[in-house]
Amino acid sequence: MEKLVGMDTLGENQTGQVKKILLTGKMRNRLNDLGLIEGTYTECLYRNKGISAYMIRGAVIAIRTEDTSQIKIIISES
């Protein structure tokens, strides 16, 4: 069985595949517009306490930790 974790648990240089997005409203729409949809692979490039940068479909996107905790992923095995 696949273990879903929050995208905020990705360490720098780790990759995961988005499985569920629990956000609603404007934030969900914005992330969808940026290409963050179910099935997308993302890599954490930089982590900080309140915000992290991710490579999403060839673009670097900074997302707040409170939002990434609502994005459920499966971490890719290296």
C-alpha cells in the first residue's frame, strides 16, 4: 500500500508524485494553473521554516509550508 505524506515532508533534492490536493478555493486554482495537479512529479529544491521551493514541470515555484502540508504525495525511491 502506498503511504501518502504531506509535500512539506520532502527533503532537499527529494522527489515525489502528487496523489491528492486537499486545498480548496483560490489556492487550489492557482496551483492547478501552475501545473501542480494529481500525478505531477515535484522535486524540493530548497526548504525553510515557512516556505519551500519546488521544481514543478520545469518551473521553480515557492509554496508556503501551510499549503504544502495539504498536498499529499508519495516520495520516490532514490
